[in-house]
Amino acid sequence: MAPLFTAAAALFACACARPPAPAFQRIAILRFENLGPDRSTDWIGRAFSEIICAELAGAPSIYAIPANRLHTLDRSLGARPVAAPGISAERTAALLSGASLIGYGDYFVQAGKLHARLTLEDPRTQKVDRVLSVSTPAADVLQAAGDLARRISARAVPYGTASGPAVMAYADALESVNSDATIAYAQQAVAADPNFGPPYLVLADAWLQRQDRAGALAVLDRARPKSPAERARIDLERANLRNDSPGRLRALDALVQATPGDPEAWRDLGELSYTLRQYPRAVTAYQKALAIEPNDPNLLNQLGYAAAYAGNLELALSTLRRYQALSPKDANPVDSTGDVDLLAGRLSDATNSYLAAYKKDPNLLAGGDLLKAAFSRLMAGDLARANDLARQYVNARAAAHDPAAPQYAAEWLWITGRHAEAYRAMTAFAKTMESGPAHELASRAYSDLAMWSLLSGDREAAAQLSQKAAALAGPESTANAILVRFLAQPPASPAEWSARAAQLFGNPAQETLRQETVAYALLLNKQFAPAAEALERVYAASGAAAGEGIPILLAWAYLETGRDQAAAPLLRTAPLPPTAINLFTPFYFPRIYQLRAQVADQQGNRDQAEKDRALYRQLSASR
């Protein structure tokens, strides 16, 4: 570990002599070292770091990095003894976590007094910023730690308990390496102060480690912490376990209010808001997180997409330019710029960005930027250029020794309306693959053929092809084979389709997948009203994670049932191009243009309706 520390120190030493102070101070308070002879007071070392971090978490312009986040790096750095002094066991993690101030301390108990010293060091200059010392009665760890926290920031908040025994038991729980002892110590902490939140989280985690979800929820339901931050964390964990998105949103709103300097809380709020399609809220949350971690490329990328969906193209593009400047060798910000351009209807710019991303890194998305560029040309009605880019994509995959390259070519033929040619090509590919070592590719090909047969109205052929897909299926193709076999069953009532799906997906965790599968079956059977109900449930449960096709299919069901106004918003944004055509892509593409034409007709926009209808005819004509 020494070389890592030396390299990190050298990196910081290369900074200018007077580096500008960051807008947010990132402080890592390491475990204190016991300098006294009494080992029974070792728990105080962990208690100091926990209390100081928790009290600073509520102070503005400070991000106190919690110990559990520092220790997430243990897998890459190597595990450290949990009770080891932080100066040796946690310093490297603090450096790699981007701490702008590192606090390491020591203490000893003598003659009924607790003496503690905290050294704050600026890792950029490797100079001591200040040294803080306190002395309190030996039993008053809370006062000593609180005094140190308030000397760092006068706006530190009170800790979640005033009980010394609760703090001692909680610290012992954190540093126990035995699960039974961890539970016992956490229970002692709860008994000492039932309104102290962190021990409940320790207990809940212990039950989850034992696969006892109900036990974890029962623990959390008993918790009534007084601290707003602790209450928010309890509520968040409870909502996570119950898969309660509104509850998660409320808890995260409360958490960022209680800990305004925590970038992870803001990031989580942004991600959840994005998933729930609350894009303006997501933009605000990501901006708050970036104020604390301004050079985080993932945050910049997420903000770019959130701003685009919120309708703020200028912010989206400026954010991605910032991302690109930060990572000039990375092709991902260029690819993301293409997506933003496409969402805004700037199809030529999108094509150029995808091609630039591919040129920068042909291996990104397994060469998928070429396919995305081809789709962007399709959306613009430039079929010749789209076909040329698709050929380049297939040739590139073949050059990369991807045995599925012929399958990609056949899938493109189907998407662009050459159904008979696609069917022949895919059948030939499947027969070639079915007796060789890559027989799983034959299973995927037969699943595609079964789906195409269903979309063409030939259920009997689909049933036969799905049987072939199932017989050749392997780990990566089984899901497709199961789905097409399900969809190829004889027509039935909505209730019967639901009953069939319940038998296939018996696990409650698969409820969204069950509803989605039922929806596909109902759409194929033109049972649009119950299909809309199933798709509504999928759309609500999955949010932005539902996939590009779900909003389009829901719009289709709405239009077929006379709900034109509900359909229009779902079709407003173009679907992002796939990096690989999948089993369900033909369900929604190019259907989206037929649906958009219907909406444009209803809105009296004849020119747009004719443009969309012409594109749909161009891409869907079977030839």
C-alpha cells in the first residue's frame, strides 16, 4: 500500500503552492489512535470519527466523508483491520476519495480525563492546516467529539444521541468481526437509547445478510430517531426494501435537506427523479451534486441527459462539452452528445456525433455508434446513407470476429422493411449455426424468426420456430426463447393470458416482467384496452428504465382505444437508437412514425402527418 500512498502524495505535491480553496470542503475524519495503555477504551477511536462526521454532515459547504464510504475502497486496496488507527489504515482511502482535508487524531485517558488531539492536513500541500485539542471528563466522549466538530464548523449539528453507553455499544458493533456480536452490540445500543438511529441500520443490515428481509423491515419499523438525517436514512432503507419509489423520493428529499454537502444523497435523488421522469428535479439534484464533485464524469453525463429530457438543450450540450473537456480521450461524452442532439430532433448533428464517437473509440458499445448513426439516418429518411452505415457496422463486427454479424445484417433488413429477404437470411444463418459450437446463436436467430412470424400474423410458424429456439437455447438465449414460446401460444382472453404469465413468472420480483410479457401478447392479439392497462403498470413501475419501446407501445394502445391526447406526449421525444437491435425493436420501430402521423392528423398538422406517414411506408413496406 505504500506505493499507492507515495504516488498519491506526489500527485498532490505537484499542485501549485497556493491551490484555490474548493467550493465544498471534503473532509475525511479517520479513526483516532489510542495512545493510552487501557485497551478497553479502544472503541473511542471509532466513536470520535463517527460523531465528528455525523455532526459535520449537517454543516453547509462541508462534505464529511463517512467511514463506510472510505471502506468501500477496501476491495481494491486490501482489507484493513477495522480497529486499526486511521492514520495507517484509512489515509490512502481518504486520498483516493478526493478529501481536501484529512483529519487524523489520537487520545488517551489519564487521571479521570479524556485528552484528544485532531490534526487537520491539506493533502494538496502536505501541510498541517491546524491542530485542535480538547480535554473532557473521561466518560464524556460525546462532548469531546462535539467540541472538535464545532471547532471545525460552528454550524455542526448535534449528534443523534446523548447516551454514552449507546455510543460505546454502537462503536463496538461497527468494529465487531462476528455477526452475532455485531447484533448483540447493536441491540445494546438500541436498549441504551431507542431513539438513536444508526444501530437500527446495523441490525437491519445484519438481518439482510441472513436473507431475512421481513426481520430487517421489522427492525426499521421500530426505529424512531430524533435526528433528521438519521430519520431520513431509516426511511430510505425502509422504502428501498419495500420497493416504494414515492417513499424513496420523500426520504431522499429529507436527506439532502439534512445533509446538504453529501454528493451521494444528491446523486441518488437525481437518479431516482430521472427514473420517475421528473427531469427538472433531476437537473437540480445533479447540479447540487456537481457543486460538491465538479469533476465527476458520470454526474456530468447524467446531467446532460436529464437536461435534454427537461427541454434545456443549451444546458445539456454545455454540460457534455464540460465532460468532454474533462475526459478528452473518452468517446462516451461524444456519444452522449449524439443522443442529446437526437432527442432535440437535430438528426444530422446526431449522426456526426455518433460517427465522431466511433472514430474516437471503435470498441465503445461494441461498435454500436455506427448502428446508432445508421438509425439517426433512418429517422431522417435518408435510407441510402442509413444502409451504408449499417453495412459498415456489420462489416466491423465481422472484422472483430463476431460470429453474430450475419444476424445483425438480417435484423437490419427487417427493420428497413425488406422482410422476405431478412427472413431468408436469418433462416440460412440459423441453419448454419445450429449444429456447431455456437448453437446458441441459432437459438437467438430462431427467436427472431418466431417474433417476425408473430408480427406477420403467422402464429403457427412462430410456434414451430420457438420450439427450435428452446431446443438450442443456452444461458444467453433462454430468455428470448421462453418469451417467444409464450407469445406463440393460441389466442386467449386477457384473463387467460394473465394466468399463463403468472405460471411463467411466479416470483413477485418478476411482476413488471410479467406485466410487460402480457402486454406484448395482448398487443399481438389486438386486445388494446387490457394491453394499455398492463403497459401503464410497466411504465409507472419502471419509469425511465422501462426501455425506449414501452412509451411507444403505450401510445399505440391509447390511440387504438381513442385516447389520443394521452398518446401525444409519449411520442414527442424520439426513441434513442439501440446499440443492438433486440427481439422487441420491431414492435416499436418503425411503428412510431405511423403513430406520430395519427397524432399529427388529430392535431391538424397535415404536413407533419404526411412526412411521418411517408417515412413509415418507406420503412415498413415488405419487399
